[in-house]
Amino acid sequence: MATAIAATCEEIKQVLLEKNRAYGNSALAPLRIFSRADALEQLNVRIDDKLSRIARGREYHGDDTELDLIG
């Protein structure tokens, strides 16, 4: 069981590191080009988007929305 937990945590870590490389620190330090909402509100919007994908059963090809949401 501990091995499975460690493997899942490692997978989440890798997803977060890849997204950070791709998008920079956009979660905690967004560029605010269009939106002036604070970082917490922008995170809430992203969570809403991910939950919407799960609820509708529509994910981007190759994405794991649940894993992304956990991260």
C-alpha cells in the first residue's frame, strides 16, 4: 500500500513539475494579462474548469483531469 501511495505522489509531482515548466508559476504568480482577479480566485476558476470536465466526461486527449485536479 505504501508503495502505491508513493508512486501516485511521484506521478502527481511529475505532472506539477511539467506544468510549471510549461506555464511558469502561473498558479501563484499569474501574469494577469486579461484578468485582475487575485491568485486564489484564479485557482478557483481553474478548479471549476477541471470539475466541469469531469462532470461532463470531456477531457483533453492525453490528460488525466483527476490527477491534474489533485495536483
